Amino acid sequence: MKIQKHLSITGSSSISWKDAITRAIEEASKSIDYLSGVDIIRQYATISGNKIENYIVDLDIAFTIDKSRK
């Protein structure tokens, strides 16, 4: 049986929401093994003047539990 855990993480980028998602997953993969899925919970942004300054995403990432790990 495959068991998965879920974590909520937040990512940000000054470029785009897609970049914020990509960066968050890349950063999470540095310390979490067996990433298996992502659910985009919320997208929002901060504005400075009349331009978007920062794209922010709240994500739910899933990863598989390694049962053989001790």
C-alpha cells in the first residue's frame, strides 16, 4: 500500500505565479524525498504603485512515505 503525506508551503516570485510554483517545488525537493503531487490552493499578489510586485502561491505538496526507511 502506498502512503502519502501532505505539507502546506508558500512560494513567491517577482516574475509570475508559474515561477513561484516552480521555485517552491524545487526548494521543497531539496529536503523532501519522493514528491508526488501538488495542489494549488491559492494565488495572490502584492502590488506596488500600479504593478504586481510579488506573485505568491499557497501549495499543498504530497510525497510518498518510504516504508523501507529506518
